[in-house]
Amino acid sequence: MLQPLGPDGGMPSGADCLHAIELQGLWHRFPGRSGGSEWTLQGIDLRLEHGELVGLLGPSGCGKTTLLRLIAGFDWPERGVIHLAGREVAGPTHCLAPERRGVGMVFQDYALFPHLTAWSNVCFGLKHRQNSARAAWLLNLLGLSELAERYPHELSGGQRQRLALARALAPEPAVVLLDEPFSNLDVEVRLRLRSELPTVLAQCGTSGLLVTHDPEEALAICDRVAVLHDGRLHQCASPQQLVHQPATSFVGRFVLQGNVLPAWWQGSDLHTLLGPVPTLSPSSPPRQRDPEASLEVLVSPDDIEIDADDSGAAKVMGREFLGRTWLYQVEQGDVRLRVRRPMDLPLQIGQHCGLHLRPTAVLKTFPADSSLQPTLVTT
Ligand code: ATP
């Protein structure tokens, strides 16, 4: 359970601040913002250990870049404290300039100096310009030694992003912030570069905070993943924990790509629009028999049976070919579900069908989102 401080809550103490990054009760809003919550970030608490790679995962507009900008020093949090390597860099009374924070940045669009060679781009970031040994080491680490004399426009997208990483790491930052660094790269380059990132950071002894909206990317390479939604941190946990114990229905829907269905009690059985729930996850909350209780269940796309049925209540709205399976988008009432089935099931778009839960399905229950308080995310 993550319980941030309120916007008017007491300021946290500076004790125990020897983490690479420590965010305590961060609140931020942009002037003149209207619609939805006025707060872009709401009470963010997050710690990165030294040497850790943490993914900051969430949908577009949830506040990922805003959080990165606060850590880098481009913006000042309205409330809360930021410590970097034990040093307070932003708080109620002061805000250290970005160049004095010892943070490296890697952006989606590389942000290299176009008039400098690869070598000079890396040397530009060195604390002591004469320390060419580190520049040579970094170019070698990132497989760019042969390309040191080339200008950015003479490099491929993947090579440019490697160079951007080398330049960010040159001044030996304690932390590097990466804002969707792989999103401009083609699939093959993206997969290669992302699998190399943890090793490169480990070799440099640098912690990383990696912004991404791709759950697969975050789960694949990060030590822990922090899931952000509408400015609130829903869960920060290892990839394994996120998959097996999603803290909220949003985490289940966004990270696991699961279906979240409303559920209600009928006697001692929990029902959904797909019928009674066969088995609840052992980690689910104790069964509430209150017929008025508003619950949600998380259902994997693999746990729904689908059969062609001209009188069925559901309708296939779309389908994607995933190589070995089909992923169907199916609508029943006002609920849209994802259903994954083997290749041998030839359902066409527009076809009516029947849906039901597989008897072996194990579902996890959540309280309805409406029970989440503005400053509190709870399981
Ligand atoms: P994406 O994945 O699309 O880059 P994000 O999670 O990084 O999104 P942010 O860029 O942090 O999202 O934006 C969070 C919210 O704050 C959005 O609603 C955005 O419109 C708003 N926002 C960002 N910058 C400003 C600004 N300078 N002024 C006003 N609103 C802003």
C-alpha cells in the first residue's frame, strides 16, 4: 500500500537519505491547468538504491516526464523533498540548479551537439576535459570506438542513442534519467540496446530511472518498476511481484494487459457478466458477502473461453494476429474484453459469440476504483 503525504501534510524529515534518489511526498501542478485533478503529481514517494535500474511506467500524460524534470531540476516541486545521493536538492526553501545535481539525462531525440564529433560530444560532458581515458573507455563500452570521428548526422539512430548514453555517463553521475530512450529506434535495435542498458549502467556504477510507457520493456530489464497513473504511484515492485501481486486493478489492466470486470456477490458466489467466478486468488481480499459491495476482478485474456454463437451476447470487434495466437477484442454490453485463443479458432470481426470464464481461471479481486481516495491507493 502506498500512502503519500497530503499536499498540506507535514514535511518529511531528511533522515535515511542515502539512496541514489529519494522522493518524499512530491506534489506538482502547472499553473492554469483545468479539467480533472489540478495536481499533475500527487504525493510521490519513491526510493532508488545505488546501482538500481527502476522503470517509471505509465500511460501517456500520467506525469512521467514531469517527475523526471523535477528530479533533474528543470522544475521545482510545489511540495515535498528530493534527495540525490543523500543531498537535498529540492525542498520547501531551495532548489538546486540542474547542472549542480550530478544527474545525467538521456532523451528520446538524443539531444547531441550536431557540430561536434562523437568523441567531442563525450568529452564535452567530462568533468576534466583532459580525462580522455574515460571518453575512450565509454566509447568502447558502447561499441562506438570505430566511429569516434563521425558527426551525429553520420550515425544511425541506435548509434546516436549509444552516444547520448556515453555522453550522459561521462561526468560519472550517480544517477542517469532516461526519458523513453528507445522509442525512436526500430525493433531490432531497440531490443539490443535495451538489453545492454543494465550492463552499461552496472559497469559505470550508476543508478537509472527509465521512463517508458511499454510494460514489456520495463518488466524485461528493470530491477523494479514504479507504476504511475494520473499522477499517483500505484505500485513500485519487482517485475515478478507486479505480475503475481498487482496492487490495484489499474496495474493489472495496464501492466498485465488483463481485463478488469465489475463483480458482485450473489449469496456466497462472486459473479461477473461472464458468470460466477470459479476461484479467487489466495492473495485476494477476504470474501465480502455484502451484496452492495462494489468489486472488480482481474481476468487474464487466456482465462476466457470464446465460442461462435449467432445468438450470443458478445460480438468480435477486432482481432490481432500474434504469431501463435489470436488476440480478440470482444464487446459484451458496455464492456470491452481482450480474449486470447489458439490459431484454430476462426472468428471473424462482427461475429456474435458467447463468453465464459474457464473453470481453471484464478482471478484476483480489487475494490472498485471509486473507493480510492484522492491521496491514497489501496489494495
Ligand atoms: P507522455 O508519455 O505522453 O510523454 P507523460 O506521462 O510524460 O506523458 P507529462 O509530460 O509529465 O506526461 O505530462 C503530465 C500532464 O501534465 C499532462 O496532462 C500534460 O498535459 C501536463 N503538462 C505537462 N507539461 C505542462 C506544462 N508545461 N504546462 C501545463 N501542463 C503541462
